[in-house]
Amino acid sequence: MLNRKFSSVFKAMEVKNVGVYRGGLRILEEVDLVVRPRDCMILRGPNGAGKSTFLKCLAGLIRPSTGSIVFQGIYPEDEVKPTTFLGHKNGLKGAMTVQETLRFWTKVYAQPVQLIEEAISYLRLEPFKTQYISNLSAGQKRRVALARPFISRRPIWLLDEPTTGIDIDNISKFERLIESHCKIGGAALIATHEPISITGATTINLCMDDFQ
């Protein structure tokens, strides 16, 4: 179980009437949602339902066409939002080793380097921590990518297809990581097509008709 403090004091994220339109087309139907500490929400729905778009809106990567996203809590001045986003692409540089990648993320999120070894241990990266990213398998790369929200110490994790390419044993490890994250007051929103078993998780079917 994780035992660490977040960089923010997170109380709630209120999503009100958030929708996205591009070129006259509706990409994301208007959504109303409240996320609180200890919440885990699994976003389901067919391709094109807007799962990835929704997560990017929450992360501040896409500006919604309608509605608002309000965060309640206390955040450092240099922290715009208490979120960290992991897309379906890993966002890794092949010329960097695993350790170099994790060290880079501690600098990006202004976190202590001690988190590197903690992430390596928890995500079972020890056997290849000195390997270059380019030499890793698809599943190993995904496990390295999952260290980013871990290292960020942001309370709200926004994860898009996080278990793609990961074997059954490590999917179970990921599930326990999410449970521990939520147990200490964090929250997670996970968009996935794959079966995931997380204690206390709520499933949201993100289809066009669900929010009308």
C-alpha cells in the first residue's frame, strides 16, 4: 500500500455540462460529473464515444466547447491542476534509460528523487532499469509510462487505456496500485476497453445518449 502525501489538498473536481464540438461535429456529449477523493471511475463506451477527449479536457489539454471544470482544494502556485494524464501513447524517448526517464519526471513534477526507487520497486522495473527505452518490449514500456502518475504525486490520475500490452500479473499489480492510490485520498478516471477489477470502482458508460 502506498503511504505518501500528495502535492495538493484535493477536495473535489466538478464537471458541469462539458462538451466538445469540432467543425460542427459533436465529439463529446455534455457531461456532468463530480469526482471526490477515493473515487475510481471506469469509462466505458465504443470507439468515438469521447472517452479520450473527455480525459484530455479534464487534464487541460483540450478546451471544452461548453461547460466548466472546477477544482476544489489547495494547490501549489506552480500547479495549475491537481491532475496527471497518461494517454494511450507512452510518451517515452528511446534514447533514455528507464532511470533517466524517471529522473526527468521528478524534475518535471518537482518531486524528490527518492520516488524513483519507489516507482522501480512497485512497478517491477528493477530488471531493466538501466536499459534504454528503445530496447524494451511494448509491455515493459507501458509499465515505465505508468510510473509517471506515480511520480507526479498529483491526486487525480487520468489514464487512457493504461493496461494495453501488459500481462495478467502486472495488470493485477496495476489494479492494486489504483486501489492504494484511492485509499490514501486520490482519485482515478480510467478509459478502457479491457476488463479491470478495482475494488469500489464505478463504471460510467460514456455514450452519446447517456448524458442527454
